Amino acid sequence: MKNAIKELLADRRSLKEAAVVTVLVPLVRYIMHLIGWGHGSFGWWEVILGALLTGGFYWVVTSGFRRFRDEDVTPS
């Protein structure tokens, strides 16, 4: 388990991309609200929590895919 977590943390590219996604989620929601396409059903804390969860999910999924990208999965 510790080895898998170390491998995920070693993937700096995914961490940087996840940070960008985490920042973009509230920004996009705010812009959508400004142009009138948003809805006011979420509070600011829900948007921030959602952004953190989205960024974390993005990081785990992309790191997991990159871990196994060089393996050959074609049948022999």
C-alpha cells in the first residue's frame, strides 16, 4: 500500500494537472454564474469541496493510468 502511494506521489505531472483542475472548477462555475448560465443551488463551500474532490479524483485516475501505460495488454 505504501509503495502504491509513493508511486502516485512521484507522478509530478499528474499532481500539477490536478492542481490546475482544482483551480479551474470554481473559476468555471463563477464565470458561468456571471454570464447567467449558472444556478445558485450550491454554496461556496460546496463548490470548493467539489473542486478538491474533482482534483483528487483526476489525480488518482491519471496517475493510475500512467502507471500502467507501458504494459502490453494485447492477447498473445
